[in-house]
Amino acid sequence: NAGVTQTPKFQVLKTGQSMTLQCAQDMNHNSMYWYRQDPGMGLRLIYYSASEGTTDKGEVPNGYNVSRLNKREFSLRLESAAPSQTSVYFCASSEAGQNNQPQHFGDGTRLSIL
Amino acid sequence: AQSVAQPEDQVNVAEGNPLTVKCTYSVSGNPYLFWYVQYPNRGLQFLLKYITGDNLVKGSYGFEAEFNKSQTSFHLKKPSALVSDSALYFCAVREIYDMRFGAGTRLTVKP
């Protein structure tokens, strides 16, 4: 079982470059999420997609855009990367409308902006 | 908004001793509380959850958590720690559409 797959695993960018982080899940989940993890701050929600065709801002959306390509895939785009976006990015998925269900996480993309 | 707090950045225990990782919560209404574990270079893995019912919740790898409504706490426990339990632990509370995480507690179990 692959679960949640994120690509790439590592990336180094220069300030001002753009890139897209890819995420795919094979659990038939309706909801998908993008988080960033910074030391001492836990995980903070960037964007989420409650169901296919919808996306909404989370706690820290500035500088990011997302696309829910289909039920399986949810991508995160940095249009003009900044050093403050150096972080580890996690994608997660869960069953929709079920507050008592856990989220399932990928292994992350480690992104450095120089 | 819902929130959780993990008052300890670091917890150190000796192998074979009991361990406790603390979490307190602030919610309106009934809380949906979770514990996750993160090993190096990996994503978060679900350990256990509290929804309703018994205050002692059992989860994966021998972990359990005690829900205490009067103290608004949801502490993670294990009777006998293993070196392999060394990892980063996150408490979380479920919002309607997402999960709010604590800052994490690094558990180190020494042989």
C-alpha cells in the first residue's frame, strides 16, 4: 500500500524560482491537505481541499497556490520562492466529513530556498 | 478555535521505565484528540485517538493515552519504554476541515 506519495523528496531552489510539489493518494480519500513543518512550530496548514473541485486557505497560505487535479492528486505551487519558504512540506489525506478520522501523511518534501 | 499545547520540548527516559508525554487542549464542544509519531525523515504516523467513551485509549505499539476532562489533558503513556520509541510526538485536535497540531515533544529513550 503506497498511501500518500510526495515528489520530489528533496529540492533546492534559488530565490524567485518557481516549482510545484506533487502529492497523490490511493486510499480513495475525499479530503487532502498541505502542511509545512518548521522547527518548534509543529505543522501549519497551508491549503486544504475538502473534496474534489474545492480548495480553501489554511493558516499560512501566502506565497502558495494549490490545484486539486482529480480525486487522487493535490499539488502545491510556489510561484516565486523566498527563503522564508524553506521548510519541510507534508501532504495528507483523510475521509471527508469525518471529524473522528485521522489524517494520513506522506514522507514529505524537504525544500531549501537559497 | 481549537488548540493543543505540549508543555515539554524534550522528554528523556531510561529503557524499561514508564513514559509520559503531556498534552493539554482548548476546545469548544466535544474534543476529537489524536497522537501522532514522527520518525526521522518520515511523515507523521497515527498512534491513537479519543472521540468519546472510555477515558483510557489504547493505540499502536503499546501506547495508550488518558483523557482527563477536568484537567483538559490528553497525555500519552507507555508502561515500558523501548529505545525504538525515540521519536518526535505530536498531539493534535481535529477541526472541522483540518487538524491543529502541538509543537511536538522529542522523546529520547536511553539504553
